Amino acid sequence: MVKVMQQRQPVQIARDLWRLSRFNKYNPFLGTFAGGKRDLAEGQVHVAYDLVFLVWSTFLAGIIKVHTEPNTTELPNIFRQIGLCFLYCYVLTGAGMVWNDWVDRDIDSQVARTKDRPLASGRIKTAEALIWMMVQYLVAWYILDFMLAGEDVLFSLVPTTIGIVLYPFGKRPTAQKLRIYPQFILAAAAAWTIITGGAAISPQSLDYQKPLCLLVVTWILYINTAYSYQDMVDDAKMKVNSLYVLAGGQIKLFVAVLAAGVLISIAWILTHVHASAWLWISWMGVWSASYVEQLIGFSAKDPGSGGAVHAKNFVLAIWTFAACSVELVLGQHPSLQ
């Protein structure tokens, strides 16, 4: 690792710590809204890829509650819980990114596009990075505790933490020999957050969680496989493990099957939450049209086409957040439907 010998200024240290968490970029928003992107050519993995589902689960639990109890449900309370979920995801995403750079610091220092990162360049010491990571982790823990009123906090936090810790190691050749792909770790960690999102609104078991679990798996595998495919040349040089290797020459068919699973999952979810025509059109309709376009544009002969898949799903995730917000208002005011 390159060592920086000149005297460091406190302001510069603060900026580098901020940069280490990617708070100077849109990445944490990607981690919150659409799971973040993965750029293995730069040794970068946004480990909080799956936290979007915690926010979605909270939205869906709120929609069920407002449909079944429109006269007693207070929308400000639901939106407050959704906001807390967002903050929890955002801060935990920052901590996860620090962990990823800490694990990959020696690799990053040997790659031209990543050697200037705070840890790889030596501007931030490893101990400083770990302290900064723990500060963010403890803040996220506090937010989660407040959101859940102290109930089952560790039950919600520990499995997600394990997923964040293990994910960078899922890229290693050893994991491939064991037939463990990093996308599997993401999906498992994300599925657990569904329970937390539901608990933020209602402690009861909610039927929508089963189809949402299917959506977790298919959506993560779909986006991550398509996006990582564009890095196949650099991945091969660094012997990075990824699910597209399993798909082989049938990559487009593999991605299409996953896309179908996503759309089936959405339809299954909407039937469970008794969605209005608005949500059927704004979620199922819009996503179906976009997925047809995405699959047409994705080409096995053009790995770079996978990048567009991620970008479009980022937009779809934000759109769905807005559509669910409208559904909450419609649920409390049926006359508007």
C-alpha cells in the first residue's frame, strides 16, 4: 500500500473519511433506493446493495395498514417510519462501503483507477477507517433501535451485518470453488430486512413478505448479474467470482428468466396488499414496459449493455417509492380512487 508521508490536516482527514463512505457521491442513495452498483473493475462493491427492501417492506406494511384501518391509521407516523428506515439504510450503507474498501485496500492500491482512494493511497490509516466505520454502524444501530422502539433490534441487525461482512469475500476464487456467489449473500441478507421493514409498522406476520422475498432474490440476481457482466474482462484478470460465470453462453436467457421472476413477484405482492388500479399500473405496468426495453437492449455480445440495466432499475426504484406514497394517500382517502 502506498504510504502518504506529508503532514495531514484535520479538514483533509474529514474529507477523506466522508469520501470513504461515498457520502460525496450518489452511491449511498443507490444503496438505499436500488441497492447500489458494483464495479469490480475498480475493486468496488457497494455492500449495502440489499437495504432497499427494508424501505419497500415498510411501504407495503403501511399500505396494508392504511387499506385495512383507514380511519385509525395516521399517515405521518407511517412516513416517519419510512424516513427512519431511509436514514438507517443510508448510514449503514456508508459503514458498509468503508468495510469494503478496508478489505480490498491492497487490491485497490494496485489498480490505476482506485489507487487514489483514501485507504489505498494511505491518506487514511486502517485504524482510522475502522473507527469511522464503527461510528456509522453505532449511529445506524441507534436509528434502528428508535424505529423499532427497542424491540428485536439485534434480531434485525445481526443477520444484515453478517451479510455485509461476508459479501466482499464472496468475490474470491475460494467462494467460487464452493459454488458460493456474492449475489447469493446479497439476496440472503436482503431477505432478512423484509422482517424489519414490516416490524416498523406492524409486529404481526404479514403475507406480503413471502412474495417480497421472491422479489428480493430475483431482483438482486437480475440487476447484479447484468451489471457485473460488463466487467467480465477485468473480472477474469483479477479472478473475481460472479454469478454470470454460471450462466455462461446463456447469459441473456438467464437474465430474462430472472426478469420474469421479478415481474411475477410484483404481481403476487400487489394481490396481497389489495392494491388499487393506480399501483397496478404505476408499479406492475411501468416495470413490465421497462423490462421489455431492458431485455431488448441487453446483448451477450456487448457486456457494456449491462450498465443500462442498473441505471434503469435505479430510476424504477425511485419511481416505485413515489407510487407507493400516492397509494398510501389513496388508501386513507378511498374517494380519491
